[in-house]
Amino acid sequence: MSVLKINNLHKEYGRITAVNQLNLTIEAGSVFGLLGPNGSGKTTTLGMILGVINPSAGNFSWFDESMETNSRQRIGSILEKPNFYPNFSAYKNLQLACLIKETNEERISEVLKQVGLFERRFDPFKTYSLGMKQRLAIASALLANPEVLILDEPTNGLDPKGISEIRQLILEIALSGKTIILASHLLDEVQKVCSDFAILNYGNLIYQGKVDEGFGDEMIIEIASDDLELLEKVVREYPNYISHKWQKQAIEIKFSASTNASEVNKWLVQKGIFLHHLSIVKKSLEQQFMEILDEHA
Ligand SMILES: Nc1ncnc2c1ncn2[C@@H]1O[C@H](COP(=O)(O)OP(=O)(O)O)[C@@H](O)[C@H]1O
Ligand SMILES: [Mg+2]
């Protein structure tokens, strides 16, 4: 069952195409990662599916309904950061959020417990760490008990402890049965918390798949040395070796995705083998994404 269908969604800002003819389906229960470098169109996409940015063309439908129905109540988001009052406690801030969202207050304690802020609920917001502030924003997004939670770069600016707390929280929220749509420029974030993902680059969807299949993929290189028999024997001992096959004057080797070609070369040199040929037959998705990031750096 899908929660969201996006059809040819398109956004132009003057001459900039922020999102280019995007087609995407998001399944219920998934933690969907929208992965891409800065400026690739993630926030624009989230803004459009939340109805806060007008698409130039295309459409989308939530829960097989149009946005005009009350489906907005079924979606929580931290895209539009709630304005928390610094001198008010977390509890009081959430009371105000309930007033604005027109939801009753019965879930305040529950969401505070869920994000680990219940003990601190009467402390003023301004005394919170950045991570706590972000968790309160998530709590606020959960107040109306939405089916879908949309998070834009949820760990930006946080320290390592804050980052791991937020990621853990995202996984727990997913376990409670909610669908999560998360935008991130961090490959490892998507690998750690998402079940499915899509890669955006300059507004174009360039890859879509499941995280365990996508990043579990392999890279293939072709290598040759003077003594191919010896090379065949030694390369099998390489830690990320998966399999190999003979080519005409070379051996084609499959490695797990965490390998890079120069590491293989270095390792072989240390074993006394000097390659006179090395070419990459297939790059892993991880390498491809890293190159996209370099391109934008
Ligand atoms: N309000 C706007 N006016 C003009 N250009 C914009 C606006 N919002 C975003 N853009 C441009 O659209 C592209 C995509 O931006 P954005 O969706 O924010 O990317 P991301 O969230 O992936 O970093 C960028 O080139 C950005 O500069
Ligand atoms: Mg963004």
C-alpha cells in the first residue's frame, strides 16, 4: 500500500529547475530517504508534498486522496519549524502547539516520553541543548498522531551524541508503525535509518531502491599482472573479495561495495604483485554518490 504517489512533479524558480519531473511512490511503513547534495531539490520536494510550495507542474496524492481532503492532519512535519517560546517550558510550548494545530492536549505527555523529554518537560526551552530542541520539534510534529512524519535534515548541526539520539528516535517512531520521509545529504544517515531511498541530483531522480539492496551492491574491477595464475590465487585473500572470472588477458573481480580500487592495488603491491592493468568495470552506488558530492563541493 502506498501513502504517497508523486507524478511528474516539477518546480522552476526562474531559470533554475529545482525539481525536474519527479515520479516517486512511497510505501506505507517505510523510512524513505531523499538523498542528495545541497541544492539538489530535497526541501523543494518536501515543501510541495506538504502543500507549502506550489508546483510548476505535476501532482501528487496522499493516501490515494487529493490534498484538499483532511489528509493534512495525517501528516506531521518539521519542515516549518515551530516557533517555540524560549521562556516557556516544553510542556507549555506543546500546549500552544496543540492550540495552533487544533488537536487536544491528551497526547502531550506521551510524545514527550517518546522523545525522551518528559523528565525535562517543565524546564524552559532556552535551557535545552540543540538535540533536545530538535526532539521537541519532532514531539510537536507527533502531537496529532500522524501516520506520516516528514523530516528535513533532522540531524543538521547536532553533535555526535545528538545525531545518534535522533537517529535512534527515528527508528523507534518507524517501529511504532509510522511512515517516515526524511531528506538528508548524508549517505550514512540514509544507510543507517532508511529502508528505501532515492537519490536526487540537480532536481533529477537518478536512483531509487531499497537500502539493503542498493548499498549492498558490489564494485567490479578488471586487473592484470604478468603472472595471472599467482594474481588469481592471491586476490582471493583480499578481505572484500566476492568472486572472480577470467577475461582474455585479465581477471575480473567482484568486491563488496566498501572496496576502492587503489586500496586493492596497494594491497597487491604489499603482496609483491604489480599490476600493469586496472580498470573499473562497475562502480558501487556508494562511489557514485561520493562522486556526485565531490561535483557539488
Ligand atoms: N525560493 C527559492 N527561490 C529561488 N530558488 C530557490 C528557492 N528555493 C530553492 N531554490 C533553488 O532550488 C534548488 C533546490 O533547492 P532545495 O530544494 O533547497 O535543495 P536541497 O534541500 O536539496 O538543498 C537550489 O538550486 C536552490 O537554490
Ligand atoms: Mg534542504
